[in-house]
Amino acid sequence: MRLYITEKRESIVHTAKDHVEQSEWISEIDRVANELNLGARAKSYAVEIYLSDIPEMERSKPAAIATGIYVGSLIAGEERSQQEIADKMGVSRLTIQGRWKDTLKIAGFDPPSW
């Protein structure tokens, strides 16, 4: 199955301060993306998505990162399974399943309607 996502987003630019303040979590995105053999585009999308909607609570950040990696991989055309990403991040697959469409909307994309 191939997922096609309609793009309707504006360019989002995050400051260096955002990257510095979230460096620990961005490193986690890099770690998981590397373990999943994701390319630079998928990693970049995952970071952008995470920085676009950073959870206030620390305990929510792993779920946001896992979802961001999943969505980033879809956008980049390097699809990985929700289970594979959840296992690498230590969250449940249902966490990603319940969040990915809203995360896609926040990132400025139209999720599939099926």
C-alpha cells in the first residue's frame, strides 16, 4: 500500500534557539531515524514536525517524537511501520496510531480520508 499525502503547507522556520532548547530530543530523533535507516529528508521532516508542536510535558515528548518520525517517513516516501517506530521509541503502536493524522494536519498536510 502506498500513501499519498496532499501538501498544503506554508514554510515553517524554526530558530536556532528552538534547536538548542530541544537538542536532547532532536538527538533522540536522529538516533531512531538512524536505527531505521531513514534518509536526511525523513529526519528533517521529523525534526520540523516535532518543533512545530512541542509538548509541554516531558513524558509526552517520546510519543510526539515517535509520531513525528512516522509522519516524516511518510512525507519523505520512506514509510516505516508504526510498530517498528514505536518499538525503537519505547511507546505503544496505538500511541502513534491515535496521533498521526492530527500531527499530519499540524504539519500542514491533508491526511488521507480513508
